[in-house]
Amino acid sequence: MKITEVKVFPSQESGRLKAYATIVFDNDFIVRDLKVIEGNKGLFVSMPSRRKKDGSFRDIVHPLNSDTRSLIEQAIIAEYENVVKVQTA
């Protein structure tokens, strides 16, 4: 499975949420509403989630292994950094 497209939409709010992202796999499958968040150890990607009745959140989609999670996170953060660089130039 290959990542064929990544789009990043920087957040207009100040705070930990830096951007929303959309990712496409094999030009066949799209995942929207991933979030780029600034954590204590740097940027990370949060998967789309939904609030449960008890107030907790549950991911709607997520990778099943750490290699896939890392691949997704690297692609989205790299695109985020490109978008930010263009906006500040």
C-alpha cells in the first residue's frame, strides 16, 4: 500500500492543533480529518476519532502496526512542514 497524496490544511487557531490532513492510499482510499498536534516531544498525527457516550474518544480508522503508523506520520508531518515553510516565505 502506497501513500499517493497528502494534503495539509493549517489550523487558524493558536494552540496545540497545528493542522488537519487528508491522506490517499493507492489512489483508491481516502482518510480525512487526521490532525497534526504539537505534543511535549514534538509533532505527532492523531487519527480521526469520534466521541463516545461516556465522553472518551475512539479512533474511527487507525493503522494496525507501528510501521504503518510511522509511514503515515512521516508523510503528513513532512507535508505540514512544507506548507508552513511556503506560508512563512
